Amino acid sequence: AQSVSQHNHHVILSEAASLELGCNYSYGGTVNLFWYVQYPGQHLQLLLKYFSGDPLVKGIKGFEAEFIKSKFSFNLRKPSVQWSDTAEYFCAVIVSGSARQLTFGSGTQLTVLP
Amino acid sequence: DGGITQSPKYLFRKEGQNVTLSCEQNLNHDAMYWYRQDPGQGLRLIYYSQIVNDFQKGDIAEGYSVSREKKESFPLTVTSAQKNPTAFYLCASSMIGLAGVDNEQFFGPGTRLTVL
């Protein structure tokens, strides 16, 4: 069974700092990759997704992620964070063509200080 | 508005009681899912259903049951057999993609269950 690892449980940054959240998965076949975000008191929502094609994926609110197949990684980046980016971020993977079970990482809580 | 609704938002129950959490979607999605979210553990899949009257166990199905009598509804029952039921429960839905194409899951607002 596939698993997803998010190495940072809690990240604290000042506004305008750059962000990179790590995500690694353990499956050697074709995967579809997602980053979800959960703002305080709000629904879990999709930030970006990778199915195929360009490994650099751009999402909402200035976020992007790069799929590096050789490293089994899908790290999330943002060049300059804002206070409103404070939230919990989840990486998730589906094995392509499987029964569509999303496997989530344990999440990273990002706190941005004003 | 199209979306997923879950009710109630907060739910309290006594030990030994069964409780049912509601999930309704008007997105015309074929697939529906139930997840449990615990601090530091991310989301774990309880049950999912890809078609009416059919559902499959996820990673942590023990102590839970579901039904899928209608396309838009996928209620979850937390039974007294679930040893640690206090958690945040999230329902999701998605289209069934074409071969080789998976589709985004949309999430409801969640129900926070506390067992007293």
C-alpha cells in the first residue's frame, strides 16, 4: 500500500519569507498527486494537482509544486507567504487506475507571523 | 449552490450509543467517501462508494457502517464497537474519471463528534 510522508509537522515563517513543504510518497507506479489546504474553520480545498504532463504545477493563491519522479517527491512552494496562508496543508496521492483511494500525509501546520 | 453538506456540525454522544452522521451532495457525483481526521495523523479513509447500493471498506472501517441508497446521500454510522470515536469526520465526493484519469475530491465542512 502506498504511503505519504510530510516531514514538517509545524512550520513558522514571517510574512514575505519563502515556503517549501516536503512531500514524499512510496509507490513506484503511476500516481496522481494533490495538495489540499484547510484554513481555520473552513472546508478542505484543493490547492493544486498533478495528473500528467509538465511536472511543475501551478495552483491557486501563488502556490506551485514540482513532481520529481526519481525522488518520489511533490514539494509545495510559494516564493512569498502572507499571513492569510496560515493553515494546515495536506499532500495526497492516488494510484492511477486504482479504486481511487486518496492516501493523505499527516499534514503540516503553517503559521505565518505578521 | 452546489456542494456537500454535513450535519450536524457538532455532535455529542454517550459511550455505548450508535450515532449517524449525514452527508448530502448535489454535485451529481458518482463517488462518495468518508474520512476521519485526527491531529497529527492526516485523513484516513473509512468507507467509500462508487455507485448506489455498493460500497467498500477503507483503511479503518472497523466500528463503522454506511449505506448508499441514493446517489446524493452517504450516511455514516459510528457504532458502539468503535473504540475511539471522538474525531473530526469529513465527507467527500468526486466524479468517476475516464480510464486513467482521476478526479478531484470535494470535501464537506465536517462533523466534530465527541463521545462523553
